[in-house]
Amino acid sequence: MEELERNLIDNILESEVKLGQACSPITFYYPESSLTELLDCSAGELPLKIAEFLENEKERLGNITIGELGEEKGRYAVKIPAEGFDWVHGNYQPSDFMKEFVQEIRKPDNTLEDIAELFRRYSQDILISKVNEDEWAISFKDDNIDPYVYHIEQSVFGLEYHRFTRESYRKMMSEAGE
């Protein structure tokens, strides 16, 4: 259960860095495979694990709702009430890395190498996988710095990224045949 809570907290902190503190509910979307990974269960156990998670989180993140999207089977909406966002804001702070990363990724004319250099300022022990010339996956070897894989793409519009757990990224790349 700790993994889903940490992931939600990290997503809320990332959202706060990008958009500021929210005074309204916030919704994150997860594929079933991510929820089963974060709750450490099988797809068949998911409804029970979700119910347990919701009960355990009431005092911290509030009355979260998690429901499968009717139009997209296997995709879930996780809605955090405003008081959950407030609880995270009062108890956690975004990491310096996250603040710098969001700032750096938004800079016009930045390159993938600029982002890799930001990672190197925090640790020389990073993993870089060049998916192709314009797409890289970068992560720290040390999960204590940041436990996620950042899939970064450079296009004519600048840099864009998606953040994944290591296991989700591995599965996604395996399914894509990379």
C-alpha cells in the first residue's frame, strides 16, 4: 500500500511545482497494470486492495475515489479531494530535483543533453537509455534521489516528458518491443 501512497504524494508534489497549490480536487489516471504494481496484487485482487487502500488513506489523503473508466476498460481515475492536496502540502515538500527539473524542462531551446546534465548535478550515477535520437529515458541509480524513469522527448515544440515507475517503464518498453 505504501507504494501507491508515495506515488500519489509524488504526483501531487509534481503538480504543485507545475501549477501551484490546488484548492480543488485533482485526478490522476492509472492503467490497471500500474495499480496492481503499486498495490502489489493481481488484477483479481485489485477491488479488495483498492478498498483497503481507500480506508487506510482517509486520515491522510481524505476520501479518495478510485474507479475504472467506463469508456476505457483497464484505466482508472484516482481522484484526490482538496483536503488531500492540503495534507500533502502541509507534510511534504517537492524535492529540489523536481523543482529544478520542471524549471529546466520548460526552458526554450533546451536539449536532452541539458536535462542529462541536470541529472548529473545530483549524481554521476544515472542511467540514460537513448530510445532514439530525440527520445531518452533518464533515471538515477539511487532511488533516494528520485525513484522514477523520465522518458523525455525533444520535438519542434521543445521538451516533453512522462514519468514512470521503473517497473511500469520496463513493461511499457517490453511491450513496445524495445
